[in-house]
Amino acid sequence: MSRARSGKNGTTRVSSERMYEVIRRPVVTEKTTLGSEHNQVTFVVPLDATKPEIKAAVEQVFKVKVKAVNTLRAKGKVKRFRGQIGKRSDIKKAYVTLDEGHSIDVTTGI
């Protein structure tokens, strides 16, 4: 598996395969649409993705400038289906704050 590497000036480089692996899909909910008023976009990312890796991937894929990245791990819920107990997968979300003047339209494809 290829990981992110730091460059000479402290920036993180991500391979093109890893870029599209890091940004799995946008999260479109009421809460995330309210965040768009503050230049925030939310993505589902792999559990092993790091903040510098997420920042580099978003900047390279969408050609925007990222101000900050906040992440959270949501534990999977235990659910019942026809009497059988199962567990949903854990997911990791990345709240990406963009610099002023930059935006990402999540309703269109890449």
C-alpha cells in the first residue's frame, strides 16, 4: 500500500491511486449542508487516512486550497435483522474547511 510522503518544503505528496482511495464519497445530510455556509465539506475517508493525506488529496483532486481538516471516527451500531444480531462497519469522516473564495460542488461528479 502506498502512503503519503512529506516533500522538501513540508507538503504531503499522495500518489494518484491513493488520492481517489482517500476521498471515498461526500456526506450529504442536513448538518453537512449547514457546514457549507462556513466553507466546509464533509467526506467519508478510510480509517487509516491521516489529516495531511486528506488535505493533499482534496487539494489535488478538486484544485482548491484547504484551511483545516477535522476528523472523527463513528463506531458502527449494533443492529438486528430478522432476529440476527449484526454490526455496521466503523467509518471515518473528514470535515474539510476551505479557504475564502474556494468551494466544492458535491452534487456534481469529479
